[in-house]
Amino acid sequence: MAVEARIRELGSRHQSLDQQIQEEMRRPAADNDRLKDLKRQKLRLKEEMESLRERMH
């Protein structure tokens, strides 16, 4: 159960990062360094979620 809770937590953070990315992209002068950092963080979370899911099965 703790693993499922961790996956949900990571999913929530992943969604939050996605929103931040969308907001940054809507800005007239988007900060490319910030976008790269947010996307990198989002990818790390996705990889961690996938890894946890694989361990559950």
C-alpha cells in the first residue's frame, strides 16, 4: 500500500509540473531554462512512477 501512495503522490507532483510547464509556455517570453528544468523534473517523476509500478507486478 505504501508504494501505491507514493505513486499517487508522484502523480500529483507530475501533474503540478505539467501545469507549471503549460503556464510558462503561455508567457510571451517563456524562460527556456525554466522550461528545461521543469520538463526534466517531470521526466524524473515519470520514470520513478514507472519503476515503482514495475516492482509491484
